[in-house]
Amino acid sequence: MEKDELQKVNEFRASKGHEPLIDTPGVRYLDYGSDKEGWWNWEKFEVQVIDFLDCFEVLYPNHQLQMEIDWSS
């Protein structure tokens, strides 16, 4: 995201009581392992999805989103 887009998203997030984003939610890094940050799980996924949905709502207000989630793993 461009800086102005990130600013608009963070203003929207503030109105919802969410923490500001410092970067796009499309990229997340995880220091994985049992003695580190653990593994990618529902809690981490949920945070990323909420962040993404906030961005989508601000940047594409006249669009609908369809998400398909595969829990087979």
C-alpha cells in the first residue's frame, strides 16, 4: 500500500478500536518453531484476515469480497 492508503486504513481502524497497521497485511513473517513464535494457527490467521478486511473495506468500498479458506491441512 502507498502511505496515503495506509493512513486512510489506519484512520478507519482507529474508529473501530483496532491497532494501526505499520505495513500491508498481505505479508506476514513468523519466526516458527517450538521455542520461538510457534506455528501459524487460527489466532494468527484471524488477525491477518481482520487486518486485510479493514484494508479492503477502505480501499474498495464499492466491491464485494468472496474468500475461500481451506482447512484441509
